[in-house]
Amino acid sequence: MLPQPTTLTIPSIHDDTVLDCRIYTPPNFLATLLSEKAVWRKKSAIVAHPYAPLGGCYDDPIVDIVASALLNKGFFVGTFNFR
């Protein structure tokens, strides 16, 4: 299960459509960053959901599994809903 994300929207430059996005930070990121031996490897990933017309969205279980695995490896993870 994914932790509570930071959410944001990105407006389209072509129309009034917005892209809903979520950003997840790795476990213990803040504690690691504040420690004396802080080393952040600057890893990040964007996880796209399965094909939207067939029901895929960023709440899809596959997105959850992949994003959780990446978070546990220390990645920042971004997800979004296709329009």
C-alpha cells in the first residue's frame, strides 16, 4: 500500500484540461536527509497506469505494486491520470 501522496495538477497549455498527479517520497526520506551521513541518490520514476479506455487509472493495483517496490528501493515516484 502506498503512503499518503503529495497531490498536484498540471494545466494544459492547449485547453482547460488538467492532469491529476501524485508524488510519493521514499520511506524515511526526511530522517535520512537530516542525518549527519545523508546520502540521497536522486532516483525518481514516473509510473503510468494501464490503458485508460479499458479502465486503467492511477488507483490501479499494478501502479500500487510497481510504485511501492520503487519507493522501497529509495525512488521518488510520480503517478498521473491520463486525460
